[in-house]
Amino acid sequence: MSKQYKTFKEFYPFYLSQHQDLVCRRLHYLGSTIIVVLLINTFINQQWWQLGWLPVIGYGFAWIGHFMFEKNRPATFTYPLYSLLGDWVMYGQMLKRVLSKLIAKL
């Protein structure tokens, strides 16, 4: 049985350890960026049907990264909420250009 994390702070180092591959992280970044653009477009144009694409884009890019490049099982399958939060924390750290330093410390 996998470790049961009680807090996101406890979970996040594990989450980062599952994202060692640069291509996997870049696919996460690409998927998250497309989600932001899609959300903005959806609200501007009020085409609510586009919201159906959010999980396809968000999980699609991430899962390709995990299965093809990282060669591991996405944390989403075991920790869906912490994993979703982890995606956005990691995205913010990528934007701030601090993520590589955090990964290197693992």
C-alpha cells in the first residue's frame, strides 16, 4: 500500500519526485497553459461547451508525459486532489523559474 499523505505540504516533495523528466514537466506546463487560455476564451466568448475540454487537455498532456517520458504512474490515480493542486503549484514555480532548483534538491 502507498503512503497516505495527511497534508499537501507532506505530499508535494513526493509529487515533485514523480516529475524528474524535463519533457514530462514541459508537457504539464503546456497543458496548464492551454487550460488557462481556454478558460479565458470560454469566459470571453461564453462558449461553455469548451469547458468539457479541460480534463482532456489537463490530463492528456500530463499522462503522455508520465507514460511516455517519466515512465511512472501519474499521482492523480492515487491522490487526485493533492495532484491537481500540485499541478498548479508546480506551474506557478515554473513561471517563477524556481522549479528546477527544487527538483535538483530532491
